[in-house]
Amino acid sequence: MSDRKERASPDRSSSERSIADKSGYVVNFAQAEADQALLRAVTQTLEAQSLSFSDLCKRSLQLFLNSSERFNPPELPQSVAALQQQVLDLQVQMARLEGKEEARQRYALRKLEQQMRELGDRLDTLERKEFLEQQVRHLTDRLARLEIPEAIAADASYSSRAHLDNPTAPEVEQVPQEIDPLLDRLGPLLEDF
């Protein structure tokens, strides 16, 4: 169907016409396939039910209009703009939550890094302490080895005094013992331990 024309009385303007005055309409069917298929269906229905075209149109309009009133979809409670606003609000809320989560993760990462630095410092301190303890043990061993020759030298000097009483033995001069400079510096450390 392509055109719908109405016949109106020539003495009234279009704004003054009422529905009662609109008594006739013309329906034109175009050469398009859809219009031609509709025309064939109308012709078959008119022949089968022995109706006039006017009666068929009235019945079809009644069915269409009444069914459309019964089956009108309910109006949506919210407009598209309201839905868009809700979507924007949700996006803002998501961004805020993502920001909070990122901040929480950054804080947790900083705390972990700080704890790792503290543990590294403690490990360094323990390694230094272990190193110093090892050095002290080493120096103690060296000192013990040095004290043994001194004890032997002391015994030797005692025996040499005994020989002094004996005139046949020549007098032995005591050579001052050299002090190890490392032991001299570490001596106070050993005393602290």
C-alpha cells in the first residue's frame, strides 16, 4: 500500500473536519511484490467470505486496533538518558574501586619492600657478627699458639738462670720478642669479648 487519500467536503477547512466527515478512503496497491501479495490475499478473502472491501477493512482495522491496545508493551520506567546516567555512575564507581584497589596494592608492595630491606639489614648484621666471631676465634687460636712459645721461652729463661749459677755456661742475652701488629690492634677487641 503506498497511498492513502481522503475525500473531504470542499466547504470546510482541514482543521474543522471531524471523523464523521471522513467517510471515504482510497487504498492504492503499488506494483511492488509486497503490495501485490497483499492484494492477492485481500482478493482471496473477499471471494471466500463474500465480504465487501469496506467490511474487510473495517474488520481488519478493528482487530488491529483492539489487539494493539491489549498488547501494547508497557512503558519503560526509565528513559534511555536515565539508563545512560546509571551506566556512567557505575563506571565512576568502578573507577573509584579500581583506584582504591591499586592504592591498597601499592601500599602493600611498599610495606613488603620495607620488610625486605629490614630483613636484608638484619642478615648483613648477622653476617658481620658471624664474620667477627670467626675472626675472634682465629685470633684466639693464633694467640694461643703464640702463648705456648712464650711459656717455653719462660721455662728456658728459668733454666738459663739456673745455668747462671753455673759459671761454665756462657750468659745468654734475652732477645725482646717481636709483637705482631695485627695482634696489637685486635688485643682490645679480644678483651671486650
